Amino acid sequence: MLTTASTTLETTMPSPAEQLRETLRARREQKELLLMTHIVLGYPNFDDSLCVVESMVKDGVDLMELQIPFSEPMADGPVILRANAQALAAGATTEQCMRFAERVSAEFDIPFLFMTYYNILFATGVEQFVRTMAEVGIQGAIIPDLPPEEGGEYLSAMKTQGLAPVHIFTPSSSPERLRELAQHSDGLVYCVARKGVTGKDTAFSSDLDAYLARCRESTDLPLALGFGVKSKEDMDFLRGRVDIAVVGSETIRVMEQRGVGAVSAFIEGLNAR
Amino acid sequence: MQHSGYFNQFGGAFIPEILVPTFNQLEAAYLQAKDDPQFWQDYETLMSTYSCRATPITFAQNLTEHFGGAQIYIKREDLNHTGAHKANNVMGQGLITRRMGKRRVIAETGAGQHGVATATMAAKFGFDCTIYMGAVDVARQRPNVFWMEQMGAEVIAVEDGSATLKDAINEAFRDWVTNMDDTHYVLGTACGPYPFPEMVCWLQSIIGKEARQQMLERVGKLPERVYACVGGGSNAMGIFSGFLDDKEVELVGVEAGGRGRGMGHHAARLAYDDAKIGVAQGYKTYFLQNGDGQMQDTHSVSAGLDYVGVSPILADLHERGAARFEAATDDEVVEAMRLTVRKEGLIPALESSHAFVQAFKEAPSMASTDVILINQSGRADKDIFTVADAIDDPKWKQFIINKAEEYRRADNSIDNTGDDHA
């Protein structure tokens, strides 16, 4: 992918993490609340995954998390859990996910992140996985079962490739822990709105403010908030509170209940002012 | 946490960020209990008054004569309350739960023994209790589900994944990340993120402590070999830990060979060469997985052994050659169990019977002065349906048919009454 660039160009070219930061900064100037969506690759198949990406980009999604399916998605709730299982049952492989990422990051002008569990990296070899990630144009990754204490090899590989490791802030994290997580993060940080797994309801209220203030104090990186975000009302609530809203399970639910074609109207509805 | 929980390259704590404070609290409570002599004293008192500790060792004279080699001794963990070694871990974690001030416990269960033990502990300690059990296991272990529910536990059948033990563990973690403030997850085996492997081994080490002393007192020497079945590895680590410093004692772990070699036919992570090192369910060990790192289906006649991973402590013993690992097939297991029932009147669980298989293979070629010790980790009452099927007992079948007809008649008469009123 990057082999044609000359040596001088390579050294001056911004790293993927820098590109990610710059994209988010520029978009934030235009838009108060960015929208990040999450899909499970290969669910229900790769053709549909491509249609969804295409439609989301057209409808103004600002960045996307592409989940490489895993058989033991411990941090995910029922909707994403089943999507993982069905993608695998349909034969999805890590290699196919890499090819998919290569295609969408070449075709569409938004940042793409990988989300997956550590064993997917470990099985390929962490260094090789991260190198391939850079080659296919992925700018960062979220690995929910890899705390920085266990992530030495991953963090150093991400640094070598100039990719953004995104860590997760939680309401139970102490201020010291938030600072530690922020130090190991780049691009953005992912704040979970509550305890629990993905896809359950969250009651968005000003109760969140103290937590978000703690998050804000810990880092200059943009804050993305996820877990239970699913409606225009939730988006309205988050505007001014965080930089990025993350919609995951609800997109998959819409797709399951009303078909891939309904995703567009759903995204438009979320982005409406 | 203060420690990383590694046994050379195995173990660790690959936990979701939301659980970091919960694990800090658990580690602190565990380390405090371990440093507090009063804790172990309370634990032994509880186990000797509520369960049947110290469990005896039994000399299997008839089996010894049958095989004509080593003298066979059996450590009787089946005599624990609820019928298995699971009680040791569960009662210990109950004491730790109480120290942490938590009011609810959750657990995964495969065969159902750990679920029953946890439900029992919850009833005694006055905790709320939810048990996650793979739907496949719920279907094959109804007697255990019945007792859990009688004890007031809510049993949730997990339909996701392969609907067995690993899926129940995932689901228990999903509960925990939601309810950790008042809930302790009583992990049932020496697996999972640190401090679980170490903590469970510590609580189960009561088996090995007793066994070593009993061998010296009763037999006057340590056994040449110690056999234990290995699912997650807690009963094996429990008895092995009494002999880890005795280099002359060979430790033999026996995994589920199922239908024999080949991915999907067994659950032998160490004895066969299908597993490779990976990270799942919060820890690093050998897992039965494909090249992409996706966990594969396992098979065993015993619900308690068909797990994709294995204790990181056992993986380390394996790697260092400090324990030997073998596998026993389903057919061998049923045969060894029948023989033990017939010769000794003991009823080892199908899980435990794996250890018996390997001991029976090796005893004949050992000297009559040699002594071997088998850990009978549980009793087979719960397996009566599976065993009756395996033995193909016609009288049992007739009994079930009669029972079903009896229920059906009762159901029909209720339906008819209902219709009459309508």
C-alpha cells in the first residue's frame, strides 16, 4: 500500500494516528457532535457489511469501528454477541476482515478503527497483526480485554506503526486510572456510559456530568461516548458534553428488524438537528 | 493489582476496564485472607462441620488385587457435601464474599456440581444466587438444575455459542460487569483472570494437605503417582499441591479424550496436540482454537471436563515437565467407572473416572510395593441418566418410560379438567 512513497515523503507523512486526530479536529470544527458507528464484519455477510459502510458514509457518519468477530466476545451484549457468532458461522475470517478494511479505507474518506478481542491479534502474532492493520489503512484499534498492563507488545507495535490505541474509560475508573489510560491512548478515548455490556438501555441524565468532567480532566483527546446510545434524543443530550457519540447495537438491531435499507433513514434521524 | 498473576508465560488478567476496581478489591481480600491464620482456621472448621472434611483415603483392595500391581488408594472428595470437591472452593469463596460485604453470588456451571455447591453456599450464607449453565448442560444435568432451584438459585440456560461451560462463563462475566458492586463471581475452577487461578488452588489445596498427611499416617510413605482428572483443573491442583515439593511423587493429570484425537472430538488441551496458546476468558493458557483464534467445540461424555481452556498453573506444570498429562476416552471412562462400582462399591463421577482409567492402565506394570493415589473428585449420582444410557440398562429405560407415562396421564387429567371448566 505505502510502498510507492519515497523515503523523504514517508518521514514527513503524518502517521495514521496523527491523521485521525487531524480528521476529528477538522470535523469537529464543522459539527458539534460527531457520530461513530460500529458494525460486525461479515454479519450477516461481507456484501451487506459493505452496503452498510457505503450508506453510513453517505449519510454523514464521521468514523467507524469495524469489529472482527470473535467466538468469546465477553464485553458485548446479546445483539453484538449473536452478530459475532453468526458472522463466524457464515465463515468470516481475520484475513477477510483485513481485505474488507483495505477496501473500505481506500474507497471511503472517513477514519476506520478495528474493534476486536486480544486473541484475534495474539493468534496472528501481535506485531504482524498491527503491521497489516497499518498496511490496510486502519488508523486505530479498541481491544476491550487488553488493559495496558497486559498490552506491552501491542502498545509498542502500535507506536511503531503510528496507529492509535484507543482505551476505555469507565464510570468506576479512578482519576489516577483515567490518567494512566489516557497516557496509553491516542486519537480518542472511548467512555462507556455505564456498567454492563453493549446494547442495553442507558438512562442519559445529568448524573453523567461528574463522570464526563473526570474524563475531560484526564485527557485532551476527543471523548467518544458509547453503550446505549440509540436515538436523536440521546444525541441531543450528548451534544456539548462529548465530542463523539457511538452507536453500535442499535444499528444492528435496525438492520435485523427492518433490513440493510433502513440503516440510512436511522442514521439520518440520529444526525438531524 | 499488586501482582500480575503469571506462572511463567501463563495466566495474567485480561479483564474489561470496568472490572479493574472489582479485581483490585478481590485481590486485596484474597491476599488478606491468605495472610490471616484465622481465615484458614474458620475455613477448616466450616468444612469439618458443614461438609465432610477431612475426607478419608480408601484402600481399594479389590481393585488392587484385580490389577495385581501397585496398591490403589482413593482420596474421597465425593464425600463432600454436594458430592464433589467443588464445595471446598465455594465455601472458601463464600467466606471471602462475606468479608467483602457482598450480598449476591453468581457462578457458571458445566456438570452442575459447581452450581449446586454455589447454590448451597448461597442458601447457607443468605446470599442471592444466579447460576449460568449452558443449555446443552441444562438438558443433560436436570437433577442438578432441580436442586439448584430448590435451594433458591435462579438458573439461567445460556443458549449462545456452544451452549456449554465456556459460554456460561462469558454470560457470568456479563452479569458481573453490570452488578459488581454487590455481586461476587464465584468462579468454579482454577482458570480465569488472576487472582482466580491462584485463589481457587489455594482453597482446593486442602485436599492435598490432607492426602499427604493421610498417606504418611496410613501407608507410611508417599504415593509413587497421584492421578486426577483435569477439566479446568481445580481438583487436580488441589491434590497436586500437597505433593509439589515431593520430587519423587509423579503427578498425572487426565483430560477428556472423548471420541479420540482430532479437533472437536475431545477436550484434551495438554495431552493431545490440538490446542495452542491463546488469551480468552481473561487469561492466557492452552486453548482448543483454530488458526484465527476462534474457540472450537469440544466433546466429552462428562459435562464437567469439556472446557476449551485449562488452568494456567497446570499449563505451566506441563511446560516445565512437573506433571504428566494423559487423556481417557469416553468408552474407557464408562468401563473404569463400572469396574469401580462393581469391585469397590464406590461411584466415581464420570469426570473423576478419567483419573481411574489412567491409574488402571499403569497399576499392573508397577510393583506391589508401589502405591498410587487417585482423586475421586466427585460421585456419579448426578450422572445416573448418562451412565444408564452408556450402559444401555433396559430396566432403567422401562422405569423412565413408566415415569413419563405417569406424568403424561397426570397432565392429561389436568388438561381435561381445564376443558370441562371452559
